[in-house]
Amino acid sequence: MPTVPDGARPDAVSPAVVKAADLLAEATRTGVACPPVRDLLDGGGLETAYAVQQLNVRRGLAAGRRVVGRKIGLTSPAVQRQLGVDQPDFGALFADMAVPDGGEVPVGRLLQPKVEAEVALVLGRDLPHPECTIVDVLRAVDFALPALEIVDSRVRNWDISLIDTVADNASCGLYVLGGTPVPLTAVDLRAVTMTMSRGDETVSEGTGADCLGSPLVAAVWLASALAGRGDPLRAGDLVLTGALGPMTPAAPGDAFEARISDLGSVRVRFATETEEDGK
């Protein structure tokens, strides 16, 4: 089981945290990626990076956005190798990040998107214990869905360390959920197989075991981490449990479909400039 991050929080938001949060927020607002923020936070460690994330989440809430769950990032060894990191992280999911199954991502909505396929869980019970168990998660999950996470980095050229991606809300962009809920009694999440295609080309493959050994293990890690911080997962929360295979860059006009055995499929398309101009 990966180590749960230290639950201690900074007593006050430091100027460095504010500056890093401002850089990332400005990149989101303007659509122009910013330099890495890790040097601003030098020596602060993961807790300082999470403080940046939390500041921008609080700003989002103050602006009227609604948090609907959490995502777990960096659960796949393939994705960890792609980004040069060695442990998972988490970020917040907002309601306005949702794209309908088969829907379209407008041009300019994201800076430098990549797509990955994963298992989504929707909770029917709270998970309040810092020492969460698999049994706790099994009892709490209402149903599972296939999902696409469209990751995005506000950091220029994806030049990120673990500090950068944590500060940047775990590089979260948008997400797409399949529409047929499946109870855990009907699926072995460790054994599911995933194939993701871009048009007619297979671009990513993996299994449930590629996600920290199982999406359920990933959910245990997240529940423990959040409860230890005093911000536990609650009934109704959506949890994106992490990639089952490598992420793939997306360009205008690309259409992606992921098929996950026993869970079904989920699709998304990226609009082109021509289509946008014609609307």
C-alpha cells in the first residue's frame, strides 16, 4: 500500500503558495501555460503543493463551482514512467468538468490534453476512517462505471514533477462517464481489461491490476489520505480511481473510445477549429 501523505496542514498560506496558485489560475484563465511552480515551492514538500491545490479549490468554490468527488492520479506504472514520478496523488473533481458520454470537447477548453481510461466509483456511504480497509470500500461503493479522464497540465510542455502536478489539482481537466452503473457484485475490478482507441487505432491497453493492483486498492489509499486530512469521502462522491494504461495526447478532431470488460464503453470527441467556426 502506498504511503498516505502526512495530514498536517500549513498554519497559514505562505506568499509562495499564493504565487504558485496565482500562476496556475492565470494559466487556466488565459489558456497560456505557465512555467513549473516547483522552484517557487522549493523545500516545502508535498504538503505545500497540496496547499496550492487547496487554495485554488477554495477559490473555485467561492466562485460558485461545486466539488462532486476526487480523482486519483499516477496509479499506473506506465503513467508514472511517462511523468517520472513514483507515487499517486489526488485532486478535486468539479461538476463543470463533466462531459457527456459521446460528447465533444470544444477547441480551447484545455491547454494540452491527454486521455486515459479508468474505473469510476460512486459512493453510497461515507468513508470517514483514516485507516480505511477494502471491506470499508466494498460496503461504501454503490456502483462502478467506465470513465475517460482528460488530463491537462497548466504547466508548459508537461514539464512537471510530483510537486507541480499536485499543485495543479493533479493535472485534472475533464472527465466522461459511461451511463450504465454496474454493482461490484457483478465485476472483479482487478481482472477487468481495458482497450482504448483513437479512431481505428488502439492507443492504450491495461487491466484493473495495473491500477495500484486494483482500483479498489487505489480507493482505499484515497479514502485513508482524505480522512487523515479531516476531509473524508462522502456518500454521493464520484471517485476516478486512476489510469489502467498509458495516457494518449489528444488533438482537434480526435475521437476516443474506451472499452472496459464487464463495465461497458465510454466515448468522447475533440472538436476542430472548422466545426467551432461553423456553429
